Amino acid sequence: MKRRLLLFAALAIAASTGAQAHPHVWVAVRSEVVFGPDGKVTGVRHAWEFDEMYSAFAVQGLGKDGKPPTREELAPLARTNAESLAEFDYFTYAKQNNAKAGFKPAENIYLEANDKKIVTLHFFLPLETPVQASKPFSFQVYDPTYFVSFALEKKDPVKLSGARSGCSVSLVEPAPLVAADNQKLSEAFFQNMSPGANFGMKLATRAIVACP
């Protein structure tokens, strides 16, 4: 399955744990909406913290004397992730005026591991065309097939960087899954999912940025 190439270690983790239902990888998301000097939104800066199982696989064989690996040691994995993520629009879907706002290739990509060897991927997504936030700009982070579960951090998950006074960000939480949807969360269901089903969007929080 092509998607299992994503995030490099996901397939190995799923296979080694005998996972039978989605998701297989969990990511905690922190984001910054970045403004330029002219007051336009120029892009979104992400920090994605991976779950313990993925992190353990990612750092396997790296680091010295029990210490977490350095950014330099993690650089090859960071490059692999960036190349894979590009194929899936970095799982970041932005809109303004109900129209898609596209992104250029990611910049400033790096991985780091904390003292507990939990891995976080950092990168900046520049907009193809910067936009004025006088009309709401919004984005969501999700995997349409729900192979990877993205969830915003509980505290201050989305911030504004360089915004003028009066700009604000609000979060619109997804509606809870109904019992019928919960019952569908099996491997067979996702393998047979039709293209464009976009199940992950049902579970994605929308961040909305507006300026006066």
C-alpha cells in the first residue's frame, strides 16, 4: 500500500505490533500562522510530535551513550519524511473564501528528539501566494485515510507570528463520531475505502485566522 511509504517507519511499526485498525501513527500538532511585514499570511510553521512507538523506531541505533540523537543524525529521516509528505500536500489543507490555498515545498525541515527520545518534525509551509487575513484564512491538518492520526495539542496549539494588533485565531472542533462511524474503524474498512472518501477530515479541527 503506497501510503505506508509515508513517514518511513509506519509500516514497520504497524507490522511489528500486529495493528488491525486505524490509525497506526499518532501525531500531536502545534502550528504557527506566519505573517509578513505587509500584514499578509505567508505560511504555516508546523511542529509535529510523534507517538512513543514511532519515535522509538525512528531513533533506533542513533545517539551515543544512551543520549537522544542529534539533528544531524536525524537529518536523513527528516529528508525522507519531507519527500513523502510532499506527495500528500503535507496533510495541510488551507482555504480562503472557500477556495483552496496552495503551498510551496516545505522549508527549514528538521527532526529533533527530546530527553525521552520523542521525535518532533519541524517545517515551514510557505503559501504559493500570501493572502490578506481581512477575510478569514483557515487550515486543517489531517490524513484523509486516517492511517495517521493528527490532533492539535491541548494548550495553545495554534499561534500567530508577526500578526498585527487585533488578529485572532479560533478553533472549530469536529463533530463527535456517531456509533456507526466508530464501528467502521477496521483495517478492512480503510483498505476498501473509495478514493476521495476523506474520512480523516471528519476528525480534524479547523483553525480560523481573522484580522480587522
